Amino acid sequence: MALALYDTWSRTVRPFTAIEPDHVGLYCCGPTVYDYAHIGNLRTYVFEDVLRRALVLNGYDVRHIVNITDVGHLVSDADDGEDKMEKGSRRMGASAWDIAARYTEAFMADWRALNLLEPALWCRATDHIAEQIAFVAELERKGYTYRTTDGVYFDTGKQDDYGYLTRLDHAGLQAGKRVAVGEKRHATDFALWKLSPQDSTRQMEWDSPWGRGFPGWHIECSAMSARYLGPRFDIHCGGEDHVAVHHSNEIAQTQACYGTRLANFWMHGHFLTLDAGKMSKSNGEFLHLQSFIDRGVDPLAYRYLCLTAHYRSKLSFSFEALGAAQAALERLRKVYSGWPSGGVADEGFVVRFNAEVNQDLNLPRALAVVWELVRSDLPTATRRATVDRFDAVLGLRLTDWKVGEFDLPDEIAALAKEREIARSAKDWERADRLRDVLNAAGWKVEDGPCGQRVVGG
Ligand code: AMP
Ligand code: ZN
């Protein structure tokens, strides 16, 4: 079955075809690095990673770009309030540049812990100020901008189809005109370049044709995606909150500059919620990956939990659900590591698994296929080889996971114990024979000064 994906633009699941055969350009909006990523943010990156792995499964060479927002994302989406970076700097008593470096590093550590594939390129907004200024200048030249006392704004009234992605209700907005828009011409207009306040200096600011200041948040993604993927590429992703404002504005800018709607497919991950409601970095009340590690939970158990819910449905987080995910992952590892290698994958199961993945990334159904295989009576070596194929999409690191001696499968633990007894009785011949049996079952035996250690091969 060919890959079909839900496209927010058309509001349909439709067959995926690449603009250029065999190649896919994939742009994912990255983190705003004023604090740790919360587990909600990370759910979106897990979804995007599964998407990338699904594209690879279908034979595509994927060019995956992720940006790092280290300037310009204001506390309010309505273009006012403080820059989140400058606010983070005050909170932490460190410079905005140091905050950005610290949380970018923390984000990349989370990325690796969740076994997310490294993007072709990480791009920072502050490394692309010239591109953003050039983009705004071009929009100005084409007549899409106007100036106010605090910056340069995009005039959304110049585009009849502004907000199509979010099915914006233009008539409703007209009726709601009483809403104060300040110097803006329309409530939906947004900042392209903000001038530094006259009464204070910002830590991050640059000269521009309009005065000293900093770029608006949306322009970085239009400018950097155009630079690295061209003005029209295959897939653009983010969380569902990006549909109404950030992505609608990215489309408006790129449409005005290049006449394209940026990406062929727009895909959005739905939110992870807490029982208490929305999780937010800005109110400082959130769980991050380290909160799990501190409780002895493997980060990959969180990845497993994300796979149990379809990316287009809400996932309500609880520690009970995380515990269940951890138990399921441990069970999978345990059975898997007890199976010998050297088998050949069962194509029937592979086809069924791939069909679920290709049906708009239906990972909950794909996981059901995994467990059906585990419980099947196929030879264990066949099951192992089949799970290896699955894990290329699941990303649970089943293949390179090393079991410690405390969680050996029962039959291996029994053999290891027998060998320990033989060693202490100095029955070297028997100990060697048992080592050969363990090796043949795919286990390595290391003899050290403190006794033997049996590890997955
Ligand atoms: P930010 O760091 O706030 O710019 O967000 C990074 C990514 O996380 C974006 O793609 C957001 O859409 C996404 N996101 C924010 N909150 C959540 C949430 N609760 N659940 C899932 N994704 C989220
Ligand atoms: Zn973006």
C-alpha cells in the first residue's frame, strides 16, 4: 500500500507524491530555546521522526531541516509583550545568548535520548538575520508591508486567501472589528521586523533598513526554508497550535514573495495534554524529559507512549500510562533479546506493518501488529528479523539495546547461573561448554575479576 498522509491544507488524507522523484524536503518548526522542551513539544518531534522514518521506509531520501528559534518569538502571538529569550534571560540571570546556547544543548540531548534521527541541518534564526532582512525588503518592494511606530508589518488585507490553512472566517473577523488593533490595519496583520524600544536596549538586535531591531517570529521559517529547501518543498510540520497563526503567516509571506504556498503537504501533531489541561512552557509548570529520567523512567518509554496514540488525536498524559508504556517496552526488549539472530523476516507481517504505517502513520495499529507477531508461533529467529524491520520505524533501539545481567530472559539466566556454579567448582570444561551455548543463543559472556557478565550480543 502506497503512503497516504493527512494534509491540513486540503483537510484530507491523500496519496503522498514527492515534487522531485525519490527526494523529500521536510521542514519542521523547532523549539524556542528559552527553557527546556516540555514533553508536549517532544511529542510533536516524535511524530515528525516517525514521519521521516516512514518516508525512508518508502524509499525516499529525506532532507530534514529543523530550525532553532533563538530570537523574535514574543510572549503573545499578537506581536506584543516581551521576547521570550529576553524574558528567559531575566529569569535565569544570564545573557539571552547564554540561555539560547544552554537550552539548545539541552534540546539536542532530549533529541538523542528519544532516538530521533539527526536532521540534515539545524538552523538558528540568529544565524540568518541577513536572509530575513532581505525577505522583508522584498515584501516591502512588492507592496505587502507598512510601517508603524514599532516596526514593519505584513498587510494580510492584500491577500484574498489569507488564512486558508486555518479556514479563517473573514466575515466573522470583519464583524469583530471592534477589537483594538492599535496601529495595525487588520487584526491578523503581523510583525516582520520589530524596532528595539527607544527607552531600553535589547541584548539581541541588529541594524536594518528600518532601524535597529529584530525579526518577527514567522519570517525566520519562510526565509530559512526557502534557503535550504527552495520556495516550494514537500512537507512542512509543526504542532496543531501553529495552524492558525504561525503557519498561516509563513504561507502569507512566502506566497507574497515567491507565489507558492510553501509546502505541498502541511502536517500537524495534536497536543499532549495533562489532566490539568494545557501544558505550557511560559507558565513554568511543565514536565520535561529529565523529570522522567529522575524517576528512573527510560526516555524511550515516553517514545513508546507517543506511538500508542495516533498523532492526530489528543494524548492525555498520566504517569500510569507512562508506566504501562515502560512495562510494554521492557517486555518487548526482553522477548526480543531472547530470540536468536540470523533469521529472515516474515514478509506477510512486514507488509501488514508497513500498510498501517502508510495509512497516515497509524502507529497504534502498527504496534498491534508487532504484538501479534510476538505472540505468533513463527520461529523465534524469524520473529527477531521481522521486529528488526519494524524497529526502523518504531525507533525503540531494540537492536542495540544491551540487557544487563539482572534482566536476562529466564532461560538465559538459568544457563548463566549454571556456568557460575561450574566456574566456582573450577569445572572449566563445563564452564566453556556453557559459554558456547550462551554465545550460540546470541549472548556474550565476559569473565572479569568480579565474576562473569552476560550481555546481549
Ligand atoms: P515551541 O518551543 O513553543 O516553539 O514549540 C515547539 C513545538 O512544540 C511546536 O511544533 C509546537 O507546535 C509544539 N507544541 C507546543 N505545545 C505542545 C503540546 N502540548 N503538545 C504537542 N506539541 C506541542
Ligand atoms: Zn516555523
